[in-house]
Amino acid sequence: MGTILDNVTRYYRYINDDLADTRTNSFWLVFNPIPICIIMFLYHRFVHSWGPQLMADRPAYKLKNTIIVYNIVQIFLSGLMTVKCITWLYLPGYYNIWCQKINYEDTEVERMVIDYVWLYYVIKIIDLLDTVFFVLRKKFNQVTFLHVYHHLGMCLLGFIGTKFVPGGHGIMLGFINSIVHSVMYTYYLISIVRREWVRIWWKKYITQLQILQFLLLILHFGHVIFEPSCAYPKWVSFVFLPHNIFILILFTDFYIKEYIYKKKK
């Protein structure tokens, strides 16, 4: 029994410490997987069990002001991530869009990169509040498998990316996702502040934008596997691609049912 525990401990330390990027391994919510696992567990239990039970005999909470502030913060953070990627990495040509290895040099830009990779990871945790608000407002129909799976998957991938591969080719994921979230949370803000401004077709095209996002990310991570000269770790593609492919299927299925099948009926 002692030998088994020793082997498990050794293997855990190998993955958690030896394989981790030393620049981010000591960061908050990164140093070991326990905190993020607890957050994900509590989130899942709340949105599927504890939350609905809590709200069963209560009226829906009116969270308009809270959600307005939340959306403004999300727009700011997503916009900040987008601008930083454009002005620091892609526009100056510091990062190659087609293939970018991880740069371990201690430069101002690379210090900025790892800080913003960690910030992006934290943003994915903050995103979990989307579902919490749904539950507290008793909008249980919006707590779908697609919604919950997407949020949990992004938290897990955020942890993996920050802990093991902060920077390089994977930055494109955060860049594209931040653009999409800037648009999406702007729509959410307008819909709650000025409902009369919202047009029915907006939501349809936001879904199309999300589908396009996953198509681009599949191409972005997929070509690394077949490009021998690309020095970016290929195992990242094998971890990230299944999630992106599965979520693309779910979003496409939602789009067909919501905007094509219903229209025909």
C-alpha cells in the first residue's frame, strides 16, 4: 500500500510541479488543481441541485443592477484582452498567427503575456456567474447542458493553459474568445438596459459568431499537429481539440434547432 501511495505522490508531483511552467506555477488558483476542482464542483452542484432547491419556494431575485455592473466588467476585461493582443502581439508581428512557440525569455512582453494568460483564466471562473444569475432569477430553461459544459470546460482548459503552456500559439484562443465575449456581453448589457433597442436577429448572428469562433480554433490548433516545423507542444492540440469539436457540434445543433427547424415549423 505504501508503494502505491508513493508512486501516486511521485506521479502527482511530476505532473503538478515538474511539467508545470515555473513562471505561473505559484500563481493564485494555479499552484495545484484542488481549488479549481472545488470551484467547478460547487458550481455544478449549485446550478443543478442546491440552487433550484433554494429557489423552489422563493420568488426570483431582481438582479438588474448587479447584472449591469457584471456585464460592464466583462466588456471591459474582454476588450482589454483583445486590445493587448492586437497592440502587443499581433499587430507588431511579435507573435506569428500561423505558428508561435512559447517564448521563455524574461522580457516585458512575455511578463505581460503570462499575467494576461492568468487573467484570462480568472475571467473564465468569473464567467460561472452567468449560470448563477440564471438560477437566482429562476431562468432554469437557460441552464442547459451546452451552457454548463462550456463553462466548466473553459475553466479546466484555462487552468491547463495557465499552468503548463502560458503563451505561444494558445494565445489565439484567448484573443478570439475575448472578441466574441466583447460582442456578447455588449448585447446582454443593451438587452437589460435598453430592451427596446434589441433586434431579434442579433441573437442569431451572435450564435453564428460563436460557431465561427470554434471553427477558427479547430483550424488554429489542428494544423499544429500536421506541421512538423511548429515548435508549439502538440499535446496541447490533442487536449484542446476534442473540447472545441464537441462544443462546435453542440452549438451547431442548437443553431439548427433554434433558427432553422423552428423557422420551418
